[in-house]
Amino acid sequence: MNWRVVVRPEAQGDIADAAEWYEARQEGLGTEFREALIQVLDALADNPLLNCRQHPRKNIRWRYPQRFPYRVIYEVIETENLVVIAAVLHAARHDRHWKKRV
């Protein structure tokens, strides 16, 4: 079963900011960051339920891209076969940054 993956505008901004930061540190690293996130999104389209729930009442989960210390925080809406990417944040950031988005 394929799931539809939707990236919220706030998460798109997170991705752009992080990719820009990586690109400023080393040429091509921002592109590698984006490619790692594309792999995560493709994996979520295949099976978003693979990762554990991280919220007691909502179906919020997260997944880490390879090589980069970021969390892709997403909500699974099973009735619609929909995955909504709420945030892409550095793993060290406090949970309050993503909780206000869901």
C-alpha cells in the first residue's frame, strides 16, 4: 500500500534552512542533506507505521535520515492513507518546537 506524503510549508522551510546551512559549510553537503530527506520521504510512502508513536494521543512519529542529526516529524492519518510532515528539526532541539505545529 502506498501512502500519500504531504510536506507542510513550515517543514519545507526547515529543509531549506538546514540545506542552506550545510551548503555554507561544505559545497554539495546541502544537496546530500536533501537527498537523504528524499530517501526518508520515499520510505514513509512505503510504510510510515514502521516507527514508534511519540505522542500519547496523536499518531505522531519521527524518522532520522542517514548521516544527518535531524528528525523528520510526521503525523499518520490512517483513514486517508496520508502522511503529513510537520517539521524537520535538528535532533537536539527541544520538543516544544515541533509540538506547536501538530
